[in-house]
Amino acid sequence: MLPQGHPLYAVLAVLAGVVVLRLQLWRAVIFLRPASVRLEIDTPDGGVMVPAALEGAWDALKAAGFTPLGSHLEHARFAPPVTLYDAAHVEKGAFASVFQGTDGRARVVLLSPIDGGFVFTANYRRPARDRKGYSSGGIEGASVERLVNAHARRVAAHGTPQGPWTLEARVDAARNWYRGAGKAELRQQHAVGLLWTLGALGMVGAALAGRS
């Protein structure tokens, strides 16, 4: 066993802090500056090919009447970009996006811009928020059919969907959400990441100060 104060302790503390920062810094940045997430159109083509892991959910959306629009990227600082494959259902007034979660599974989120706000329904855990002009929640493991029906009920209770239903409008809606209505939800999601980041910085700082 190494004696207390051995230089290797400081090295190990710095390495551990760097690992934590690599994993959590992006979450801290989102907590502090949600609008820093960069969004851009990736493939403006309804014939876009989705990864094999997403094919089931994508086909289910098309069977439910959603028209593919293409894909867009959401890129948080210090994290790899996430590709979302987008579709829209004009009659139901909803966008649908499919993406791959960190566990490799298909995640589906339905989004309806409404007058003065948004309605989100996802097939994964999502902070539940319900107030005038804004509703967000998740039904873990829900089928696309169940998700669409639940979303339609929630939209009807909160407002009238606002088009147009294009890929550009989908990306604009996401930008507006990151800059405004989504801030409270994002901070709720990523508060733990901020705490881990502060702890890692403290660990690195203490290790370096102890060697100075």
C-alpha cells in the first residue's frame, strides 16, 4: 500500500477528475447555458436511411401516418452530436423524432408547437412538467401507437398545434425550446451533472494544490 502523501495519489486524483469531467462537463454546460446546444439540419431528405436499431420505431411511425422529413443534429459542447430522424403528421399536428439513446435503444419523442408553448411526449423517462402552454412527460417503453394517442390527448388539453410541418420548422422549434421554454426542464435533468463537474474540479484543484 502506498504511504499517505505519495505523489501517485495526486496523479490518480487528477486522472479520476479528468474522467469525470469528460463524462459530465457537457451536462454542466447545458445546465448553465441551455442555448449553447447547436442545432442544424443534417439530411433534408424524406428518404433518409436510419440505423438498424431505429428501423422498428421509424417504420411504426410511418405506419401511423407520419411523413419522413429528414434528419437534424443536436450538438452539446463537449459531447458528440446526436442525430435525430424527423417526421411529421399534419392532421395530428405533431413532429416525431427518433434517435439512439446511450443504451443503444430507439427513443421516440413527439413534439407539437402550440400557441405560446410546446407539448412533448416520449417513450422514455422525461421530467414531468404541466402548466399553461407547456406539457412534457414520458411513458417508458410505450409503443408508437400508444405514444401517438397519449400525445394527441395532451395536445387537445393544452392548445392548438402550430405549423408549418417542415424539417426547418422542426429545427426552429428545437432552437426556441433550448432558448426558452426548455430551460427549466434541462436544468432539472442536468443538475447532477453540474454537481459531478464541480466535484471533479475540486478534486483536481485539491490534488494540484497539494503538490505545489
